[in-house]
Amino acid sequence: MMNEQYRETILDHFEQPRHRGELAAPTRAMTVTNPACGDLITVQLRTDPQRERIVALAWQGHGCTLSQAAASLVAEQCHGQRIETARHMDATMLADAFGEAAINARPRCATLALRALHAALSDDVLDNESMARKGDLEERRLQ
């Protein structure tokens, strides 16, 4: 059974989501879905490579209460964080806020935003500046 305090925290994040919206000119973005239930989360980031920080973060999505509340919590916790700190965030942070019972009952829903965040911060994902440079190189090769 879920503790009342955890339930209130989940509902608070669901009903009053933090950093929900769209960023102008994100440097990184990733969309992750849970095909089992149809939940979807898109995380957009603006990072400062010199300071190695997430300077802006927004998310959009749809799905169950837990997936949307978790996206809000992840966004709240990551905003202004060092990139390396955000890369190491895990379900423990979610369990501390929402309770282990909720996270263990629906781990895919609970960790969807974390998976989107980690994928967006992956070195395999080019930021917009790198993509623009890559595009310039490809464009020059075509000429």
C-alpha cells in the first residue's frame, strides 16, 4: 500500500508539473515511449559545455499519472545540474520522492523520463551545434 505522503507528492507533480513545455532552441532532445502502455516523454535540454551544466530543461508527454509525475520530478531535479550528475541519476531519486512501492509496481512508467534524459545526454546524440557543423561538412562535400 502506498504511503499518503508519497501519493500526495505524485499527485502534486502530476497536477502541477514542473518545467513542462517546449524549449526554444534546445541543444539536445530525445523522445522515449513505453510501447506496453503508450506513455511518451520528450525531454529537451539546453546545455552549456563550458560550464558542463544543464541550463534549461523542458519536457512534454502523455501517459499515466506516474510517468508524467516522474517527468516533472526529473526535470525539477536536473534543472541547473552538472551534466555528469544528471547522467548518473537513477530510480533511487524517484523512489525517495514517490516511494519504492510505486516505482517497483510500474518501473517502466516511472523511469521513462530518466531514460529520455539519459538518452538525450548520451555522447551518441549530437547536439544542434555539432549537427550544424556536420551538416556544413556534408553540404561542402556535395558542392
